[in-house]
Amino acid sequence: MKSMISLNCKSNLLLKSLNVFSKRSYNTLDAWSNIPEHIKVKQGRRLFLQNGHPLCSLRELLQQQFKEKPINIVAKESPAVSTITNFDSLGIPKTHVSRSKSDTYYVNKDTCLRTHTSAHQLEEFQNLAESKMSKKGFLITADVYRRDEVDASHYPIFHQMEGAYLWDRNDKGSMLRDLESVKLDNNLQKLVIDEATLENHDDLQEVYSSKETELASIHLKNSLTLTIHNLVLMTPDSGLDKSQVRYRWTYDSFPFTQPSFQLEILWKGAWLEILGCGVVRENILTHAGIQNHVGWAFGIGLERLAMILYGIPDIRLFWTTDDRFRQQFTPNNITTFQPYSKYPLCYKDISFWIDESFTANDFFEIIRDVCKDLVESVDLIDQYTTKAGKTSLCYRVNYRSMEKSLKNEDVDLLQDNLRKAMASSLNIQLR
Ligand code: PHE
């Protein structure tokens, strides 16, 4: 999954003292601080808690799928977490790209905006341990933040749901019973392609027997296939032949699960990635104070799934305050988005010389800051390097409002402001 923190990692750098982020550090800015205004103004909108909003309905519908399970259901507040929580607690190596300033928003060197809900795994596992395992898992929903490109499926704030479920290794019976309860019927089984069965996997966690890993993996895959399929069955039939839907499991890799998998869905003829998951690394559990347990975790991007199920074509729509969007939806229902109008596109090209300090994400941040949600996408349309080694880039900035027709002079002004902001804050030379 492109947007996921995905890598092969053997190091398990779990630090004991997982501090919660402290107010003092939030106020201390340093060379790492890079949270722009456009993020600050959207922080706190909590779309996933707004009754009737598709992200809220999707959260509710997903939660309902897990209602039989003894789990904690949590909505996380402040997105500022320590880098230890977001990265180290999960074994993400110090050198991993997701830690760079160009990929992550930093409050300061030690505090970032969480880049995934996995940041809260350890804390929630600790809560299970403290409750003496009276609950077996959790579902966390939160806003997460990543610096990224500008297009219809990327937005610097989005939402994830993280789930986990554990069994006591001494209680084999409960695992087998749970497996029975997520058996797929023959019809659903026919829609599933499993390219990630364990017989060819030569790098399983040694602490667990291959049988335990296999049972946990099957329970994981079946639970999630059922969950997603139940949501698919709730979507309106318009334009979709549900018998054509397929689910495909492939291997993935995350430092905090082993083995790791990805689920894709064949939807209207295209394979789309919808979630990442795997068998939780045992050392994360023992660090949380949970001994002798085995289980799984998953993380799912709510926008991505909502765009599929509700037919929402552009991720910016989730943030619109236009009633024509909001009033289409009723709580805890999946209906197909009715486009109210598509306003004309207007594009402007921008060319500039760069040096080695240039990163595209810095440029995209300036666009988001200056043009807000009026830019639909940005494409690199030309790039060349002179004999003397100077590189020039040309980007096409596609302007389109979701709410009104943009006037030429509005776009000219935006482009002009964009050029000024680039000249003053990037090491580039406009052409
Ligand atoms: N945190 C991962 C991501 O956002 C998803 C994930 C969650 C994978 C839990 C495995 C287990 O990319």
C-alpha cells in the first residue's frame, strides 16, 4: 500500500518509557517544526464524530461489525504524539523515510502528528494488560497526518481505524471457537483469492508455533473479509454487480506485524488496496505487559474505503461544508454520492530550477497553504537537466473548486501568490 509505512525490519527497538506527549514540548519549536496553517485550521474538525458524515457512518458501521467481540472502542484526541510512540514503539528504524521532515509533520524534534493509528497500539495493549485481559482487543479511530502529493486520493489529514484481537495461548479452545464463528460460507469463499498462505513463508515469528500463527492469520483474514463484505452488501446496487466483487490477500510487510498482509478489493474492474494487517509482534505485547498471548492487528484508511463504498470521487469532498454534500447522507447508511456539479478545470504551469535541497512534498505543502482546497491535483509534466547539471521542473497545477466556478482572475491571483510563496520559502529559481 503506497501510503502505508511498509518495510522489512528485523530490529525491534522498543523503548520502555513510552511517554505521552507533554505540553511543554508542544510549545517548543525547533528546526523540525513544520506544521503549516492549513493543518492547524483543520485540526479539531473531528469529521469521524460528526453524525451523518460518511466517515462517521463508516466508523459506526465498522464498529457494529465487531460488536460481538469483547473489545475497547476508542476515539483518540490530540494528534501530537512523541516520535517514540509513533515510530520507536513499533520498531520502525531510525533511518526509515517515514521519519523524514518531508513525509511527517513535526511539532518539534521529539513530537510529531501521528502518521497512523498504530501509534496507539502499545498504549491500548497496556490498557488491556491493566484490565487483566478482561477485554481481548480494541478498535481505535483517529485523524492521522502525512505530507503527501496533491491529487484526488491524497489529503494531508485523513482517518484510520486500528483494530487488534488477542488470545491466551493456554486457551486453545477459545481460538478454535472464534475461528468457527468467522467461517466464510461457500459463496463468499469463492470470491476470495488468497495469495498469502503461510506454507511458503519462511520468516515467521519464532516464539509462536506455526499452527498458532496459521490460526491467527486465518481468523484475521476471515474476520476482515466478512467485515468488508458486509459493508459491500450494504451499498446500493446502482452501477455495481456485486457478484463481480473479489477479495485478494497478498503479503505485505510492517515492522510491527509478522507475517503481514494486505487486502485488496476488485471493484468496478480495478484492484484497490484497502487495508494492511498481520500477526502482532510478540515483543510489542510483552512490552505492554501482556504475557503468553497471540493475536492480530489491522489498520484501515477510512477515506479510501468510503470513496469506494459511497462513490465519492475526490477526497477534498470530505472536508467541504457545502450542504449539497452533507445533506445527501443519512447516519449509518451507505448511499451513492450524487455529484451536484462539476465546475470547470483551469490549469497553470509553473517551471523552476531546483537544487539538491528540493523535495516535492515541500512544494505541495505551499500549494495547500496558499490555494487551500482549490487545487484538485498537481502533475509533474516536464523535467530536464542541463549539461552543466542544473535541473528544471515543470508542474501543472490543476485548479477546480468543488463549490463554485473559479473566475480567471481568481486563478491568476492564486498562481501569483503561489509563485511569491515559493520564491520566498523554497530554494528554487522561478522561470
Ligand atoms: N499502520 C499501518 C499503516 O498505516 C497499517 C497497519 C496497522 C498494519 C496494523 C499492520 C497492523 O500503514
